[in-house]
Amino acid sequence: MSQPSVNALTPSQVEEAVDAAAENKVHTPTPRLLVSAMFAGAFIGFGALFFIVITSDSALSFAAAKLLGGLAFCLGLVLVLCCGSELFTGNSLMISGVAEHRIAIAQMLKNWAIVWVGNLFGALIAVALVSAAGILDLNSAAAGTTAISVAAAKISPGWLTLFFRGVLCNIFVCLAVRIGFAARSVADKVLGILLPITAFVACGFEHCVANMFFLPMGLVAKLSGYAPSAAVNPDVVSVTGILYNISAATLGNIVGGAVFVGLAYWFVQGHHRDPGVPSSAKAGNA
């Protein structure tokens, strides 16, 4: 009896797994898809909460805060990939299924819309639970102050700046998701996503689903009377500011994930035939 392989999938095998997953996703009944997306929104929110609590320690240096905050945020994608749920940013990779003619573009767009809404609902439920539990009181209410500061920092830049930060963010996230597809075990998945996810958080890139938690949490903290830092303008933390950021982050995430990762890897590793190149040769590419 042959032993199961412990080696990671090759990039070509990952591409096949991504396309097969896209087919499964578009045939998932809407109620199940919505609830699965709500799980992902909450999971990413838990990672964002962990980030807020860790970075509320003002004694941390810049580099230490970025590194530890990024590692803490990894909790969200670990839960998404290991527990199973539907994340809008990762589903940008479904574009390769469209390019392979395995799903229709209308099916993909319907999935994206349902998952985006489900992620939002899940993140808002997480905000409500965190608020009710008084977690922002941690570290002598510094967690609440940090929540406002994080939200203000995400709303203050120009729209195009936020858009391109969203592009960069989902390049990192979708590469991490591809690592998850390649992994053979839970340990592989966890170790594989640590560096790309820590890097995007440390660099201050914009993840629309994370911001579905970060920004409402900052608004709740502001309305609950937590004192903002002296260097922060709390006026930008508003419903209008939230929509401003999430619109840019969402569109940037789509471009980063679908174009720079999904379509790019489909072009290189997809199962379309390249003239004169045997399919067996492509399957062995690393």
C-alpha cells in the first residue's frame, strides 16, 4: 500500500486545486455560502482584535509593534484556512476558473457579492461581541485608544493610496492562500502563511474584510468615549470614512488578487496547452 506524500503540491497542482475549488464554490447553496462567509468575517475580526490588543502596548518599538501585530493578525487567516470558511479576498483567485472556462463570470460575481456581504455581517457581529465583552478596556483602556488610532490611520490617506495598498495587500493574501492549497497538513498551512500575512500587516496594506472590523470597532470606541491619542484626528472616524476606505480597499483587493495573482498564475500554470510544450513538462515546474 503506497504511503501518502508529505511533499507540497507543485504550482501546477495548486492551480488545478484552485480551479476545482472555484467550481465547488459556485455550486454551494446561498444560505450555506452566506453563513460560511460570516464565519470568515468573524475570524478575520478576531485576528484584527488580537492585533489591537498587542499593539496597544506603547512600550513596543516601531519594529516590534509591526512584527508582533502582524503575527497576531495571522490568527484570522489561520482560522479561515484551517477551519474552512469563505473569504472575499481569497475568492479573487476564482478568476482562474473563469479563464479555464470551468465557471461563468456571472457565477463568480454572484459568489463575490454574497461572500462580501457575509464577511461584513460576520465582522460586525464580532464588533458587537467585542464591545459587549468590554475588551477595549484592556491595558487601562489603551486598547480602545488603539482601536480609534488604527481606524483613523486607515481612513486618512488619499483614495488612490488606499487603492494601491489594497492591491499590494491581496497579492500577499492570495499568495498565502495558494500556499494553503499547496500544504499537506495544518502545520504546513500555519507556517506557510505567517510571513506573507505578517508582511502585509507590518507594511500597512489595506484588507477590506479586516477593515470591516477595524473601522466599525474604531467608531464604536470613539462613540463609547474612549480617548483618542493626541496625534489622532477622531473626526475622520465616521460612517462616511468607513465607506471611503472600504470602497478603495475592496477594488484594490480585487485587482491585486484577481489580476496580479489569479490571472498571472493561470497564464503560467494553467492547464491550457502551450504550443510545443508537453503537459507533463509543465506539471513538473516548481
